[in-house]
Amino acid sequence: MRWWGRAAALGALLSAAVVVPPAASGAATSPWLLDASSTGGTTALLTVAMGQRSNPANTFGEVFALNPSGQLRLVTPTGTATNGGLVLAVDATGRSAAATMPSASLHLTPVAQASPGPGPWKSALLPRALLGAPGSLSEGPLGLFAVTSDGQLLGTKTGWSWAPVHLSAARSVATRCGGTLAAVGQTASRVLVGLSCPRPGTWPLASPAGPVSVAGGGPTGPARCLRVLGTPSGFVALVAISGPRPSLVVLASNDGGNHATVAPLASLTPGQSLRSTAISTSGSVAAVVDGVHGPLLFVRRGGVLTSATLPSGSQVAVFTASGSIETVATKAGAVVVSAPSGSRWVVHQRLSVALPYGSSG
Amino acid sequence: MPGMGSRGLSNGNPVIVAAFHSALFHGLLAVVVVAMVAILIFLLLSGKVPHPLQGSWRGEPVGRRVLRLGFAVLWVVDGLLQVQPQMPIGLPTEVLQPSAATSPGWVQHVVAFGAGLWEHQPIKAAAAAVWIQLGLGLWLLLVARGPWSRLGGAASAAWALVVWSVGNGFGGIFAPGLSLLFGGPGSSLLYVAAGIVLALPEGVFSSRRFVGGQARALGAFLVVMGILQAWPGRGTWMGNDAHGQPVGAIPAMSSAMAQTPQPHLLATAVANFARAAGSAPVLFNGAAVLAMVGVGLGYLSLRPKAVRLAMVVGLTLAALVWIFIEDLGLFGGLSTDPNTMPALALWLVAAAFALRYRAPVPEAPPRQSRLAAMVAAVGAACVVAVGVLPATVATAAGGTDPILATAQNGGPQAVNFAALPFSLVDGAGHPVTMASLRGKVVAMTFLDPVCTTDCPLIAQEFKASAAALGAEQSKVAFVAVAANPIYYQQQAVAAFDAQEHLTTLPDWHFVTGSLAELRRLWLFYGVEVTAPSAGSMAVHNDVTYLFDPSGRARVVLNTDPGSSAVLRSSFSALLDAQIGQLLR
């Protein structure tokens, strides 16, 4: 081969070697949303993420209390950064707890308690990371219970300890459905553990007596218990079912928690996603769903299912002590509260929060 | 201060710049001493004043001389560029990491390793780069022939290889978009090749096989780079988009270069070139491809006229690319060398001259020259050592230069007052008093048990500092006082200890007590503790007091952990140094 032939061959070889295709990027996963509200007795609390949502260091979880007249006020517990969001728990007497999710270098969970709520808060500390789910904390007559991020259940009256009695039944259900602990709630006499069950057919709820008996067949897809709360006659729970036909259903018990019935809340169509949840000790459950044409509200209250289109930007709904419902939208540090008036939503309160931008950098 | 954000170090931090200048001045003193000793030794051995530049190059093959002197000048220029005051802090983030940004992960790891070494000892590393490159330049400049000159070539190749791999991300050869016009495959690779050739016996320049092979290697390199430049799908044939914005590789590079700080005349010329290249990309890239391939084929042919013509065309291309695309290699950020074209130009001339002026096997240089060469080479090696030794010793010892913490937080402040007595409990409920710590050096800071940013980092700094103390750790007590008006209970400090694994430290006490007792301590030590609302963590000063064994406060340190692990490591080193002084 002549010199130019060798040169051309070498050139082609080296050129092919250095033409490197770009690496493929991985798919992003979306975080679990903590925006939620809880209403117990005369206490109605909601938590919502505010600030620069694209920057975790400048996103702050804030807690608001809705008084019986429907007026919102800021009651975020002080003393720790809320960049990881908060989880709320309320019982029928108004006893309240707000757990600040760990963030950045903190792996503990500061907890603020009030009896009756909201505030003044009394500080406590869960010496582990709380599970990042709106139903992972429960306040009530049996004490404060928490589901931790490593799948444990802790309970306290005087100090945190394991809750093996409550856990054993939940574990048996978890084994059956291949799932993990996802939520906790309590009636007057028993702790209820919600699960996330990837295997269809099992309702994701257990009491110390075993799986909660639900009338009718099991869920048709993987099911996750989002919220569970004690009511005067039993409990109410919100369950998300995924799979080809995703939906939200409500499990309700009126016999102290032994048996439950299932009722639909919403069927999610393509393009719709759950944004936040609301639950009340009166047995009412609501969900805000982001849709193609804006947010939608689905409410199950007193056995009646209603739905409505919400004002643009609505993030979370909250039941007032009187049983009506309001919605909250935020933008940066501004909060807008709307209430239904006929077939429309009317803004009846605006307030602003001085967010501590840059405080967690 | 937790809750107030942290800051990093700027390239022009005055403490760092002053320390860099001081290191260079001390190095300069050492170099002057080395030069005087070298002259003295030569005088003693030969009885004459040395003239290393006079006549010592006689008999050196012309092609070799071009490479030696040319790359000597480039090393001196590179060394002087390293004197820029932004170099200690700026080089890792502005030069090293960007050089590998689009390369595969393993290349980024190699570069990150080098950047990490530099970041931990930035002053010594930056000074080392100056003296190594000036030393190599002097070595090649002063030592023309013989084994000492060849050793200089080998040293030059070795350092250039380090620069090419760790400092230059292998010249981008593993990254997409490699182009000779944009500096690929790295000027330092051409330095490596020059060093290797200079390390060979001088007799090889008499061999037609060697000088022909050298020219053909250069020719093949240019043909390959020409093919790459012509390869479709790499943006080299693209110009401006519909809005006149440069999207093609050449106009985009020139346009970016035109926007960097530089003389107005040059900026205008480069901007005009970018516009022209953007409007006629096929013409410009086609000309570049033809020139590269043509010059390469000229050298591959080995025909004297073709090589001469190729050299002239190649030098013209190199000059145009250097001015209009590489922007003289000196603008557009923290420059470390004049880019690829000057080195390529040297190679074009050296390879052509080696063919044209092929000489018989040279005779050995006279004794006088050999002696001068040896003294000059050892002197130049000492200049290299002026940079290498301090950096190597500091790196081998581990740890980080405390100057970084001082640059960020200010230096230690000397104080002298008696400690405030206190009676508190630690996380396990054991009582801790100031009196119980008497006889030990005490490092006392203030931590928020539920702080999400600084406090866990400060705790880890204390742990690292304790570990570095070794056997002397038993003479030191580390104390943190709870600094949160809401979460200050024993349960909170115990949980923090567990989270940060602090209970393994033999003399660690995270203490707390009643809010009134804590407030008394905060007030005495000037620590402001507040708990703002609306989601902010509690705010307090990041400060550490050091007490001598008699219980008197002697030193105050600002404890802001900064934005990087290097700064935290630097604070631990500073804390250790201060504790060490109190222990002595």
C-alpha cells in the first residue's frame, strides 16, 4: 500500500474512533407532593409549599390554620428549616402535630405539637427521618405515631418507641401484597396502618386485628393508602389505585374500624395527576387533581360525591370546621383563599408571607 | 452563620493572592540562590565565567534546535501565565473542569483527581506550576546538547504528559467535537512529542528514516485532523441560523471569543471573521479542510518543494487560526498557554528544517560546554524543585492548606479572658461543667441540633480535627453548646450526636440546659440566637472559642463551613494548628 493509502486508512480509523455519540440522559422522577390539609373538630390546618418551587433551598413548607369563619393565618412552627415540607396530623379533639421533613444535612424530624391546635406549638423530635407522605404522621388519643422512611412504625406518649403490636398485622398485609408502610391513623381504640401495595387484589390497610375487611372485591391495580383518619364512628381512608385505570377511592368504616365500604372519589384520565389531598374527622375526603384544563376538585362528603373546576393555580383544598370547603393558591409569597359562591369560586382573602429566601443556602 | 447562607472563595480573594505572591517571592529568592550557587560551582570547576548560550549549540542539528528553543520559549510563556493572581483558586473551576466537561466520566475522574489535589493546596500547587514551567523553559534554553539536554527533553515530556492528561482532559480527544482549529488534541500533546524527540540521541537527526518518519507523522496527523474537520454531522459546515445567530462550530467559537475582554482592534477583527464564517460556512470550513489535508499530504510526500510549500501554507493557516479562532490563546478567561497553533507552527518548521538541513552525526561537545551544560541543567532542575518539593511535601502530608479557611472567614483572633462557668448536661444526661474540663484545651462552639446546613458540617469539621490530633486528642475536649431557642432539649442534642456519630469521640460534649442558662452563655460569648418564622432555620453565629488548660479563652475562630468540602477540611487544619499552639 502506498503512503497515501496508509495515511487515508489511518485517518479513517482514527476519525471513526473519536466521533463519539453523546450519552443518553436518564428519565427524571417526580417527587411526592406533601401539600395537604387535615381538619379535626374546630381545627383546620393545611400545609403548602411556597417560594421558588424550582429551587429546593428556596422552597418553604408553610402551615396555615383556617378558623371557623374561614380566615387563614400563618402558624408555621419556628425553630427549623422547612425546605423539605411538612406533614400534619389532627384528631377529632383538635390535637395537632406538624412534622418538619428532614432536608439538606438534617436527617432528624423536628415535630411541633399543640393541644388543642393550632399552637402555641410545643417542640418534640422524632430521632429518625419521617416518610415523605401526607399520611405518615398521626395524632390522637393513643399518642403520636409516625411511619419512618426506613419503613418502621414508631409511637409515643412519653417518648418514641417501636410499635410492634401495631406493626405485626401491617407486616402480614405488606408481605401478602409485596408492599411497604405508607400511612398511619388511629381510631379511639386502635392504630391503623396504611400500606403501599404493588400487587393488586389487597386493600392497603391493616389494624392490629389484621387486614381491614372491605366489602366487595379488592383493588384492580397497585394500591397506596394516602391518608387514614379516625372518625367518631370508625375511620376514613383515601386510597390511590394505579394501573391502566388510575383512580382514587375512599374506604370508610362505621363500626369502629372492623369493616369498611369502598366508594369512588375520582377516575384519573390521561394527563391528570393528583396534586393534594384533604381529610376531615367528620369523614369527608377531597382531592385536587391537576388536569389539562386546570385544577379539578373531587369531594366525597356525607356519602355524596361532587366535583368542580377550581380557580387556576389552586393547590390544596381544606374543610372548614363547619364542613364547607375552601381552596388555597400560592404564588411566591402570596396566598389566595377562595370559597364557593353558587357555581363560582370567590376570592375572600389574600395574605402574603415573608419567605426567608436564601436562609438555607 | 446558619440561616444566612454561605459563600465560596472568589478568584481574586486578597488573602489568597497575597499568599500566592509571597510564595512566589520566596521561590524567587530560592531561584536566585540556586543561580548564584550554579555560577560559583562553574567558576570553581572551570575558572571561567559561564556562557551557556555562547557556542554550546554548535553541532546541534537544526531541526532539534528549532524544537528546543521554540518549546523553551513556550514553557517560559506558560510559566509566566501561571503567575496570574487568579490562578490558585480559578484554575480548577475555570480551566481543569471545563476542559473535561464533555468528555467521558473516566476522563472527568482523572481531571477531578488533579483538581482535588490542587484545591487542597492551591498556593503551593500554583507556585509549583510557575517554577516547574519556568525551570523547564530555562533547562531547554540553556542546555543545548548532550545527555543533560536530552534529560531536559524527557522532563519536559513528562510534565507535558501530566498537563495534557490531568490538566487538559487529554486534549478533548475523547469528547465530541474535536477540532484542530479549536485547540484539539491539546497543545500539551505537541509538547509531549517535542520532549520525546529532544530526549532521543542527537544522532537520530542524521537519519533520513527518522527525519522522514517525523515529517510523515506530522503529515498524517494533519490529514486525520482535516478528515475530522470535514466529517459531517459535527457542526463544522454550519453557519448562522435564520436570525443571524451563529450555530456552526467555527462562527460560534469565533463569536464567543470576540466577546471576551481583549483589545478593541482584535475583538473587531475576530467578530468580523465570525460574521463572515457564519455567512459562508462551506467556504471557510472547506478552505480549512483543504489546507489541513494539503499541508499533511505535502509533509507525507517528503518532496523538498512540497514540504517547503506545505510549511508556508501551514504557517499561514496556523497564524490565521491563532488570531481569528483561538484569539491568540491568551484571551477568554484564565489562560494557561497560547493554545495549539504556536506549538503546531514550531513542529511545521522543525520537521521541514530537519529534512532540509539533515547533518552528519554531530561530534560530542567540548568539555567546557559539557560542564556548563551540567551546571545549567542541575540549576534548572533546582528551579523545578523549588516548585515541586513544597507541593509534594504538603500533598504527601495530607490535609488542606489552612489559608483557605482564613481567606473565607478571616484569621484567628487572639483573646484573653476567663471562661464563663456553666453547669449543663450532655446528650446522655451526664453533667458537664467548665471546671470539669480544666487541664485540657477546650474547643467550644455553638450548634443548632436541627440545623439543616452548617451545624452538621461544623460537627464533622470537629471530628476531622480530633482525628488529625492523633495521640494528643486526649488533651483536648470538644464542646458544643445548644443554640436553638425551640429545639434545645437533651433529646435533641442526643439525636444530633447520634445522627453525626459524635459519640465515638472520646471527649465530645454537646451540652444543653435550661433556656435561661443557655441564653446566659449565648450572651456572654456574643452568640445571637433567633428563630425567625415562616420556614427559616434558627439563626446563630458560627464561632469557636479555644480555651487553654487553665480555662482562659485564647483564640476565637469564625467557623462558617463554607460551600465546599475543601473549605471545611481547611477549617479543620486551621483548628488543629491553633489547638497545637495551645498544647505547646
